[in-house]
Amino acid sequence: ADSHNLINAEAGKPRYRPADIKEVADNIILFQKSNGGWPKNYDMFAILTIGQKKSVLEAKNELNTTFDNGSCYTQIRALAIAYAHTKDDRYKNGAIKGLDYIVEAQYKNGGWPQFYPLQDNYSRKITYNDGAMIGIMNLLKDIVITRDPLYAFIDESEAERLRNSYREGIDCILKTQIKENGVLTAWCQQHDEITLAPVWARKFEPSSICNAESTAIVEFLMNIDHPDQKVKEAVKAAIRWFKSSEILHTRIKTVPAESMQTPFRISKTDKIVVVDFSAPPIWARYYELRTHRPLFCNRDSKVVYSLDKVQRERRDGYSWYSYAPQKVLSRYPAWEKKWASESSTAKTR
């Protein structure tokens, strides 16, 4: 439920099952806007009333379309699944319309904003946060590189447009990798759509090196077959960064706390940092540019350097630490053995 939503789910109503392919796909088509995109935070499995369906249909031209929170690229895949099962052209056409929206929303430098049409706020920045751009790139990879049979309905002219978008997306990923004193590190959650520099997002999301989002980017790059030299160097540099930024002997513990109503949720716990010599490596979500100090922030945009200096609402309501980099560090030896010695090739592009 969200007060900004056009409609909200009614309490106690059943939802469609995953096996109800046609009904769920019909919802996805209903929520698709006239520009081909989708708004966020609506339940595609909701069994809607006649009045709710009417409200959604009448809002087709309200273009609050976004890639945030899994929107767009997940609906396109779901429509492709529905078309494979039903051969209903509405689902195929909806998927193609969504892909056209993705191509239209892409910046000339290869990045994607969080919202399109563009809004006059941080959402117009190139967005890695919450998997937005990498979600798009994985979808395009499935279509034009992996050649997933789900997308066999896409003709060659459309596939070539998507292939170009994919190549430009890789170029943007490589160009936005943060370089300090000539050394590549990792990425920020969001980058300026013109200069490509790391930038602030929400008031508590500072310009910084962001390890959680960078992990998803590196996973994507490591999944490229026959990576060219630029991709290899990007991966190697990010791995060096993850190794240098790991935090040892530290565990984040969730503890009971007095119930506190915040503007966004009811908090019943708090988080504290404890010394634990048996703890696995952990990483801060943010590292300060140049100093590489772990970085934290309150909703007033005031930067602090330890979790206990964050106000409880944000301390308990946001993921300030992550184990995510360990996933790519564990995979790296096999990746290095497979690709590090291969000569540079153009197959990636």
C-alpha cells in the first residue's frame, strides 16, 4: 500500500497464483502505459475489482514509468513467458512495446535513468541502484547474446536495435567505473547523465563508491563470454577494490528496541556494530571518494563515519553493510583461469 498509488490492494482479497498465466499477463497489459513502460510498486498478481481496472485503464497516459524496483524488464519477460504459453499476440506486442520504451529511454552515452520521461530530480541520473540498469542489461543480453528462445518472436531489425543498446550499455558501464589517481575502483549508485561522475541520489545516499551495486555490475561483466580487454580490466580492478575495502572482525547485530513509529514504518529493532574475530569479511555500502573511509548519512544529508552516528530510523531502516562482494570474490579464481589469458576479442561487442 502506498498513498501515492493510483489504487491499492484491498485487505483480505486473494491473489492470482503463478500458474494463472493469462490472468497475470492481462494485469501486466492493463498496467502498461501508453509509452510502453510501467509504473512501480503495483502487484501484478492482484485480483482487481471492476472499479480498480477502470481507474488503471483511465490512467494510461499518466506516464509515471520507471525501471525502479524491477519495473519494465520483469514485465517484459513475464509477457514473453505468457506469449510462449498462450500465443496471444497481445502479450507479444506488449513485450515489443516495452522494449521500444527501453530503447527510447536510453541516453546517447548508453546509460538509463531511473524514470522516463525524465523528472527534474535525482531520478534522471544514470541509475545502478536497486538493479535498474543491470536489470535492463541482463534482459537485453538474454535477447541478443544468449538468444533465449522465449524471445524468438523478435524480428532481426528489432534485435539489431536492441544489440546496439546493449553495446552502448556496456560502454557506459566501463566509462562510469570510478578512477582515482589513475586507478580504477568500482561504481556509485548513480552517475551524472552528462559528465558520468558519481553523484548523490536520495538525501541519505551520498556520492561515493557503492559496493552492493558494484557487485551486481561485476557479476554482469563476469557473465560475458569472451570478454574483451576493457571488460577484463574492469573486473580485475573491481576485484582489487573489493579486496582492499573489506572489513574484518566485524559483525552487524540486530537487537530488540523500543517500538518507534517512523514516517515510513514501525521500527522494533536497532542495529549495532560488534567486534567478532570469527566474523567473515563484510563491506560498508558506501566508501568516501578519495579517502575510502566507510561512509554513512542521515536524512539531513549530513555525512557521518560510524553507524552509531546515524539516527535510529535510518540505522535500522537501511542496509549500511553488505556481504555481497564475497559472491564475486569467490567466483573470481575460476573466471580468471578461464578468461585472463585469452587474447583480446571483439566478440563481447
